[in-house]
Amino acid sequence: MSIKEIDKQYVANTYARFPIELVSGKGSKLYDADGKEYIDMGTGIGVSVFGVGDEEWVRAVTNQLTKLQHTSNLYYSEPCALLAEHLCKRTGAKKVFFSNSGAEANECAIKAARKYAATNKGAEYYNIITLNNSFHGRTITTLAATGQDNFHKDFLPLTEGFLYADAGDLQGVEGLLKENKVAAIMFETVQGEGGVVPLTQEFVSGLKKLADEYNVLLIVDEVQTGNGRTGALYGYMKYGITPDIVSTAKGIGGGLPLGATMLFEKTENVYTPGDHGSTFGGNPVATAGALNILERIDDEFLSSVEKKSEYIINELSSAEGVKGITGLGLMLGIETEKDVNEVLSYCQQNGVLPIKAKNKLRLLPPLNISFEDLEKAINVIKKACGVN
């Protein structure tokens, strides 16, 4: 049996996989089982921010593997502590909880918000406002936080206590704040799974103002937008606000499972021993790799992300068959006149691997992709989008 046949027989049928078996890669290049080369424009859905086989990251991970691959959170671990210190110093957060994924990071954020509200306002203040078209994970609670009915329908009843408003509708958000006992407002600065749609400055500033006025916490989900993806270390930094809780995952681990929930001044002491936990959270190998990644995402590097973003937008904005471009940094959505699946298929056949979000082509290349590889990929995407 081939790997594809074995996969179909033995792996749970939860993924509509592309007909490609990837076996290796280096930098921005990926190779399939037949030896065909591709330019990676998806990075495992925004994970491999320094591409495949990044030598510095591999050294950091391998060095830690030779020392200690795991220790429970009953003991101290240097990589875990140093990564937490780095995140706090870069963001202004006071404490960090480590987990394994974005959904878990969001679960931690939700629990922290509810405990904070119960302690400071009363147990009835458990509601959390999220946005329609959002995506926050696939656990029962983070599905409830996700403002898309199509993710809900087969898994009811979901965790109660989530309220939804439209992105851009500050009056709608305020109406929910007036009519309900609310713990927090939670949002993504760019709705990734919702079609790579960035929130406006006016709306984000308005959410911050409402959160302050109604004494509710502000949670920013930076699972996909974080770790340099938008051209800032974290997307909220582009909007000039300071949240109370920030969740992140994906790119922070560079390919190893890692989630982080950053707790700012209001929430830094919300958790006490026994309130929350994770067997693998803060794993020394994953955190050693993450620290190596974050140390290299400096201002100069972020400037290069912005330049690559400008290049893509300039090249594709006037391209035949492109209706529009949304997103920030190297998290871009391309709306095409052709069906997006047709565009994806052409790209795959011609050695480029983007992904999609709703009806858009989604581009999440390595943040350090060379302009040479980027130019090649964009030329293929142009041809894929062309009407003829």
C-alpha cells in the first residue's frame, strides 16, 4: 500500500488532503515523494516562520534534546523560564502560561478571564463577546468562541456564555455589554480562517475604549497573526493598544507544538497553583526552539517582512483575475475571479503551495523567504489567476 492508501485506511477522516505527499524540504523549498520541488507559500498554516530545516533552530532544538527532552511542570526548566522572560520583556506582559496549541492557549485565556471576572465582579460575569467570522479553535469551548455557525452545527451543545457581534459594529458590541454580564471581549486582529480580513484601526481602538469603560478584559487571539507574521511582533502592536491577555501558537514553535498565553497587569496573578496545567506545556525542547526564533524577529527582520508584503501586494493588485487583496504583512488573502480551488490546483501543478481561506487564496510564506523564491511564486500565482 502507498502512504496515501495507508493514510486513508488508518488516519481519522478529518482532513481533505491535497494529493501531495511531502517528504523533505529546505528553507522555502519543499519536495514530494516523486522528488518534485515546490515553493512553500503556506508554512504548515503559518508555522514554519523560518522555513524548513532552519539551521539555527535545529541547533537550538538538538542541543536541548541531548540534555533533557521533557520534564513535568513540577520542576523548573531553563528554556521555559527564559522564553517567558523574553515574551514579557518584548510585550509588556507580566506572566506566561505555556501549552501545546492555539486552542489550548485560547482555553487558558478564557479561563483566566472568567476567573478574573468572578473574583472582581461576581460569578455571573462569565460572558465573553467574540466576533462573527472569527475562529478560535476546535475544542468544545473554543468552537463556542468561534463566530461561525458552520463549525457549530454537529457538536451542540457547546459551552455557554459566548456572545457575537459583527466586526466593525461598535454599537453592537456596546449593546451586548449593556444587556449582559460580560467578562471579556476577544478578537483576532486579522480574521484568518474567516478570509484573512483585518480589523480597522477605528474598530480596534473602539473595542479598547469600550473594554475600559465597561471594565471588561480585552483578549487578543494572536495564534496566526503573532510572531512576526503581520510585520509586527504581535498584530495588536500595529493598532497601538495594550490588551489584558494575548494568546499565541503556530509560528512561535517553528514546527514543534507550543502555545502561549500572556497575562498582562490586570491578570498576572489570576492563576494560583492547581487552577490550570499542562503535561507538555513549556516543554524544554519546544521552548528552546521558540526562544531561538523570537530572538531573531527583531526590528530589521520585521521591516523585511513589510517589504515582502508590499512587493506581493504591488505585484498582484493589478494582475489579471485578481479582484482584491486583504491582510497584513505576510498573511494575505487574494480574492480571485476564478474559483479558488482551480487557482490552487494550477499553483500545485506548477510548483507553488499556497492554501486557502474561504473563497480566497491564502499566502503564509516563510518570513525569511528570499525575494528570488517570492518572485517565482508570485509569477506562478499571476498565471494561475489569469482568466485565460
